[in-house]
Amino acid sequence: MNLGINIAGIELAHPIFNASGILDETLEEMEAIGRSESSAILMKSCTLEPREGNPKPRYYEDEFGSINSSGLPNKGYKEYGKYATILKAKFKKPVIASVSGMKFDDNVRIVKFFSAIQEIDLIELNLSCPNLEGRPQIGYDFEASDKLIRVVKDVCSKPLGLKLPPYFDFAHFDMMAKVINRHKPDFVTCINSLGDGLIIDAEKEQTVIKPKGGFGGIGGLYCKPTALANVRRFYEILDKDIKIIGVGGINSGKDVFELILAGASAVQIGTQFAKEGLNVFGRCVTELQDLMKKKKYGSIDEFRGKLRVISQ
């Protein structure tokens, strides 16, 4: 059985790896990902300067998923450049940088810096962090997204992807697809967490996280239908040479299968990685293999995007 995939010329042994923002801030955490069955090492979304992030508690899990308002804690982009060299030498896996500059020019500067580092294979530009107070997600401003992607592509010599916020309206899918198809990034990642949700502790009659009055990004099973919808709709309307990486609500090999069936070429695991730990990657690979064997599929491409719809 062939689980291998190709993203912009970069070969992955299978389609399952970590989502940025979960247990990937330090070198030690990313080395643990490198030792796991994750097919790539996706680094923490980074800013120009190191950030402590929002006050704690800023992350909470329940049976259906998670809420977080982390506020982009990270070591600063130069440290992740150093980490990439170490990780590539140790593990020989694709290393993916994630960029989330606080200002327009920061994104350009960081992408240009990462482009010059040989050991970085892919760059994911985050248009969708919902957990910075007073800062809107640029992915909902189609004109600003258009400008940023255009300028970043001019300085980027690596395969470039865009991490997108969740969209909920067909008109918004079409508007963003027009921007993406104009600039032709190598891949899109959808979705980031559902912004500004709220989970309440009924016993304590209070919020479960401290920042933003308890509001935060929702992850886990809460997200799965929205993730499936975003992957499917972008698969239908983006140019076919733009690959899609699905993320949101993946707990099992069956979830991986569904996202690939909807059109994803690869998937990222976040909340379930935080809950279960490093074993989640190997478990989901095994479960995906078992399901493919049951359905008599020999490769990912045999069913990717082949979702059937009920006809009248």
C-alpha cells in the first residue's frame, strides 16, 4: 500500500503530520515530533520578536475539543531558523516553517529569511490567527490578503502555502478562491480554529480560559464539519495544482479518510495531539491503512476528492 504524497515537490511518507501551535514551540518539542510517526515537522507560527503570549490559563479541553487563546507564544523567527537546521539533520523529514507576523512588513521579512534556509522545505503563511486582541484575521479581508500574498510571493523562493480561517458562506469561498487562484500558492491549509468561541464551566459559573474574557479559538471535534466543508469547497473551486491540507477535528484514521475523500492531499492533527500525545500519528496511520485495505484502495490518489453527492 502506498501512502506517500507529494506537496510542491516535497515527498512525505504518508499524509499525516502535526498542526502548528500544538507542542511545537521549543526545539525539544519538535525533536519529539521528529521521533514520532508524524510525516513532517511543522514548526510554531512565529513572529519577528519572541512572545510570551496571553495570560494563563489559555488552553482548555473537553470531550468535544478545545478552546485556546494562546496569543502566539514563540521564540522569534531567528530561533526557528536555527531549529530547522538541527531538525533536518537529525530526522531527514520535511521541515515546515509557519509565519505569523504582527505587521505586514514582518511577514515579508520572515518569509524572505526562511527562504534562504536550505533545510526548510515548505513555508506556511498564517492568515488566520484568531487569538490576538485587537487584531482581525487578515484572511477575512480579501483585499489585504491579496496584497500580502502578492508581496510575499515576490520574496519567497520556497514552496508557499496559506493557512486559512474557516469560511461559512459560498460568496466568501468564491472571493478568497479568486485571490488564491490569482497568486497560485502551492497549497492551502484549512481550517484554523473557529474564532471567538466560548466554553463555560457550569459548576464554577465562569469561563475556562483567562484571555479575552474567556473567548478563544475552538478546536477538535467541534470543527470537523466546518473543516470538511472548507476542504471540499476549495477543492471544487481552486486550480487543481494547488494542494489542500485539511485540519480540524481529526481523531482517527476514519477522520483522515474523510478529509482526503473531500479533497485534501494531507492532514494536520492539533487538539487530539495535545490530548493523546505523540502516539496519535502512528495510530491514525494504522487506522487509515486498515480502512484503505478494507475498501481495497492501494494509494491516496485512488480516492482523494472522489466524494459522491446524492443526486435526485
